[in-house]
Amino acid sequence: MPPRAKFTREEIVDAGLRIVRRRGIGGVTARELGAELGSSARPVFTVFQSMEEVQAEIVKAAREVYNGSVKRGLEQDMAFRSVGMEYIRFAQREPQLFRLLFMTEREEMPDVKDVLFAIDDNHEEILQSVREQYGLSDEDAWTLYRHLWVYTHGIAALCATNVCSFEEKETEKMMTEVFTGVLKNIKAGERHDQSL
């Protein structure tokens, strides 16, 4: 008969998230999880088969935290703009989780036109908000989304790595300027992203 689990999966994953928030995913070891739970490492392995399994669950939990930010943005009147601002706020509030989800090297590099499918489960809802709010075709909505995501990701990455910080009003102004320029070009029929 296997030993009775001292901690639930959720308790272990929550402890892992706390460690990630302080030290990044590299800080999550069986010993550190045990210490965070006030125990030895042994109880971790009565619930999980390996540290890889623990880390995969931590990534899922981090994604749920991020998805909550996206949901808040999608519920706003200007959903596309709000999602972009929430992305940056997430990087500022949760820099280690942002790095884990969006700045971790991948085994395979997706093509730039597929990157949003590869890294963000919310891409379809975000894209739908662009199509509906601005009356754009699928192709034009993708163009706007890709341009703004690259720009937003750059700002968020700068914040998450403490390279620099931006006041919210400053960020809003910069994003509005880029958004306005790209949307104007799209509406005028000018395409500068044919390679994308």
C-alpha cells in the first residue's frame, strides 16, 4: 500500500509558485519544496513521479494566473487595449512568472506568424476582440495583433527584467501611438508585414 500523501497536489504546486515568485523556476527543487512546506522532500514524491512533473504543473498554475489577467482585460470596454495593458501589468506584478511563461527558451522556434498560437492560449479571444471592435478582416486583425503584441512584449520584457520601468500613462501613450499608426496603415491598405 503506497504511503498516504501528506500534502495535496495543489499545496505542492502553490509552494512551487511561491518559490518561483522569489527565485524563478530554477529555484524549485525537491528540497526547496519540502522546506517551503515545512517538511522533507519525500512527501513531494508521494504525489508526483518526478520534478519534471512538478514543474509542468507549476507552469500550468502560472498560466492560470496569467489567464486571469487576460480575462480582466477582455472584460473591459476597450478589450484589445486593456489586454495589452494587463500583459504589461502582469510582467510588472509577476516578473518571475512572466519570465517563466514568455521568456523561457523553447526547443523549437515557432515562425513569427505562429508565435501567438505557441505561447498564448488566449489568442483566439483576443483576436476576436480586435475583429469585432475595429471591424477588421481576419488578415488585418492578425496584422494589428502581431504588431502590437511584439511592441507590448518588448515593454513587458523590459519591466520583467528590471531594465527599465514605465509609468502607466507613459505606456498607454506609447501603445496608443503605435496602435494608431498600424491601424491607419491597415485602413489605408498599406501592408508592411508581407514577410510575416
